[in-house]
Amino acid sequence: MKLDPSHPWNIGLVRELAAQAKQRRQRVDAIAAPKSVTNPYWDLGSSPEVVERLWDVLGARLGEKSRAIVYGVPGLVDPGGGAVLALAYGEAYVIRVPNRRMEVATQAGGSAEWYSGSGLAINIERRFGRGWMFGCELAQEVDWIAEAVRDLRLMTGKE
């Protein structure tokens, strides 16, 4: 299991998550296996439903090897190249959407913006970079993750 902090998809995400961990004065590994936590569905600060959506639904095609804890947060990481594909974000989750699908994803209800219960607006593209959006339990999200993995294979020349 690896995380590639220099991968273009990860640069903003790694910077943001590392800063959040530092702000909380929390020492966390950049990447860890879910089995490193007693109960990863409950003990990582996200609702178990969000973790279930990430690992059991969005990551079903990728298998358990894609499940990871990234800077203390449940996520999906491409096991072949270390690019993050999806990540829990408190009571929400974010997914990597291929740029050519962003318009379709937005029309279907996805958004780069999310409003917390306290009314705080969070723009995930500003925090993580272009191509990230908050998930909204769309069936197409599984396909977008698979398409992002295919894009990664084309980028690296690994089929």
C-alpha cells in the first residue's frame, strides 16, 4: 500500500490533510491499512455509513486492496499508483471525477461545494484541486471511479 504525494491528483489533497493533522496536533501516517485500527468503520471520525459507501460500494470493483486510511481519514487509493480516488470528509465524502465527466456529474447533483451543519461553505476543488467533488450517492459514482482508474493506467502506461 502506497500513497504518491507527488501525483498531480494528490498534491492539494496531501497538503490539506497534512495541514489539518498538524492543526489538530495529531500524528498520523500518510497512509495506513484499515486493519491498523480496531474498528475502522467507527473509529476514524466519519460516520460508518460514509465509510461503508467508500469501501463497500465505490471500492467494490477495486477490491479491499484499495481501502486505505489517508492521514487518518478513510479513503480509496489506487493500489497500482498511489493516487487517491475517494475520501471521507466528515459526514460527507469526496470523489475524484474525470474532468470530462464533471459537467455530467454536476447536472446529476454533484458539487464541489458542501455546506456543513453550521453553514460553513467548503469548496473541495479549492482545497484539493481540480477534479474533486462531493459525492451524493449517485449510481454513476462507481463508474466515475472506474474511469478515473483507467485514466491513471493511461497516464502511467500500465494497463
